[in-house]
Amino acid sequence: MAADMVQIIREDDIRPLFLFASLLVVHDMIQAPTELLAVYEKAMPGWCADKQKLAAMSSTADNATAQVFSALKEQRMWNNTILVIALPL
């Protein structure tokens, strides 16, 4: 999903742009990308497996947000952008 958002931002020649992304990466089924899970398994060996997976899932959302942020800065769109991050309760 992050790659799609970045592509839209980079290809956008029409301003303003409304882009809505629902990053539902921290939810049931508790699954995480293998490479991120390995990072948390190594860094936090005392954590239970589910906590390591949730941390890896949160990192996935963080990474996607960082990619979008970078693309907005590259396209000189950041100064006129409102970014809303809603976290579920």
C-alpha cells in the first residue's frame, strides 16, 4: 500500500491532492513481515511472541508513513499538507 501511495504522490501534477490511506496493519490476525519480526525477536528476546509480532506490525505502519512523508517532501508538497494519523482505541 505504501508503494501505491508514493507512486500517486510522485505522479501527481494536479494540486490539490486528497489521499486517504487506512493502515490497518495492527489488528487480528497477528502477523508480521518476517524481516521485521526477526529484528524484534533478536532485540527483545524477553518479550512474548505476540508482543514481538505487535511491535513488528507497528513498525510496518511507521515505515509506510515514513515513505509517504518522504515522497511528499521530495515533491515539495509537505508544506501544504495536513497529515492525520488516527489510532484505534
